[in-house]
Amino acid sequence: MSAVAMTPSANGNVSDAAIRAGARNLLADYMKIKPGVELLIVNETSIERHTVEVLEHEARSLGARVLTMWCDRIPGPEVLPGSLVKAFEAAETTLFNHPVGGMLRLLPIGGTGLKCFSFANTDAILGSPFCRVPYATSAEILRTVQQRLNSARKWRVTCPAGTDLTGELTPEELAPSSNSYGGFTLLTFPLGIHKPFSTFAASGRLAIRWLTPAGIHEFDPAGIRLDSPVVADLDRGKLTGFSGDNAQISKLKGYLDMIGRKVDKDPYIVNSWHAGINPLAFSPCRDVDSLERWMFLAHANPRMVHFHAVGEVQPGEMSVPLLDPTISMDGEVIWDRGRLVFLEREDIKAALSALPAVTEALTQNLEVGV
């Protein structure tokens, strides 16, 4: 196969070899691209062209037949373009470098082909260690953490800003599940979170500093950042009261009410939560730059846990991120002030020790954009 010319990377901090390695990890290991596979790549018009060119080149070098689509942003799943839906429903394999992947990740999707939503839509991300750890290693780490979480019956989440919530698993959560993507209807790259826990059997206090979009609908503004945390009372999934600076409380309630009116959902419902399980996750974007881009990457780091808010159906319209949480399962501390200490247990380290690049995979990156 002849070489395909690509424009130079605009990012001087990551080598082309690293970017190609990340692309190979995504395409060959995560998505199992083989000769003859038809691959549809759906891209947002604003993302880095070089990153897409690398993905196209590496996919073709693996023997794939590649079709690339470029789409503007989409306000919500109700207005998905028919041509796009037909394309990914018919495709043998689809890679989403587009927020539409976020809209679809917890919704029923037509077609039988594998679909993957990638957070790695820049050279800096695709070429980072976050995206280069072999899929088998990331998957086994997630399986190990998820297996421990599956045995839990009660949980507690606290954070330095004032969160203190306790809950127990609902009958629906205790029922067996055959979903292999951690609760999602499509694969996400890189792997970064466990299955969500319901908050409909939870009570306590939730400290709110940020509201970030969950990727289902577009809003203006796309989330809010409060000057100081507002501590909300939570009773079986319902926000019932707020304490803190009055101006910040008004800002928070005003935004929640606006979102609730826009999507016709109860804005004071918090339906579930999950935490980051990928120590290498990072965000080159800060919360003050873009709340959406920040959370799409930072949420996979153990320093972050996020709650799903606005509406009863997961994931809801907004996320409530918490920084440096301590999370216990049946009294055992699994996350300690943002460190996934469960993976530091000697028996767990021994069980994972033979995995490729496991030492790098378990190295904590503290850069989460705040």
C-alpha cells in the first residue's frame, strides 16, 4: 500500500510516532479493525484535521475501507440528521470523533456494527500515555475495579467541599446485567469510568461547584462555574434545599430552572454517579476555558467523580463534578482523596502485574484542569 501524505502535526509536544501509536491502540486493539472492515469515521467540523488524517492512514494500513464524514454540532438527539443515522446504522464499524457519540452512549442505537465514541480528537490527547496503554491492560483494570464494585451493597461519597452522601444499591442495580460496555451502548476510548450507581436510595449533602453538560443536548451557556460551592441537601435523588452564598444559590437554581424548562425535565433530580478509574486520564483544557471539553476528559481521572442531574433517566442533562473524592464500598475505602487506593492493594497489584505497561497505566496524572 502506498504512503498517504499528511499535513504536519500542529502540536510540537507529542511526536508523530506517539500519535500513530495511540491511533493503532484505538483502531487495532479497541475496535479490532482487520483487513476488509468498513470503517465510518464521523468528525465534528472543528476538530484537528491532522488527527483525523492519522486515524484514516492507520486504518487503511490495517486493511480497512474508510469513509469519513464531517458534521456540524447537533443540538440534541431529536434532530439527528437522517443521513447521519442511516450511515452509522449501516456501517460495519463506526468511530465518533463528534459529540453525537456522547448523545448516543446511553441510548438505543440501530444497526449491529461496533460503534466507538472517542475522546481523543486532538494530537496531544491521542499521542498521550492516556491513549497508548494497551486496551487489554485498561480493560483488565476496569474489570478488576468493576468486579469489586459489583459486590457492594452500600456506598458513601465525601469530598473536601462538603459532600457527604450515603446510599445503597437498588433492586435494579443488583439484578444481573449483560451489558459489556460499563452501562453504555457503545464503546468509549479510552476506558475511564465504571457503571453508574443510582442515587434514588441515597441521602445526605452534595457540594456543587460546577454544572457541566452531559452531552445529550446543547445549552447556552454550556454549564456554570460557581465562585464558591453550594451545598445541597439530597433526599432519595431529589435536591431539597441549598446552603451557601445567596448569590451563588440564585445562580445555581436559576440555571437549573432554565435547563428544566428547556428539556421539560425535573431540574432538581440527581439520578446517579460514577467515578474515574483511569489514573492516566488528564485534561489539557481547564474548567475556565470550556466546561464541556474539560469534563469530557477529566471525568475519567480518579480525582473526579461526577453525579448525573436533571431528569430521572441516566445520564441526565447535566453533570455535577466533585474534586478529590473519598468513596467507600461497604466500609472499604476504594478512592481516598482522589487516589484509587484499591489498585494499590498488594493483592491487586500482584494480580495485575503481568499486564503490558501496567506500571505506566497505574501512574497517577494529577493534571485534571483545575
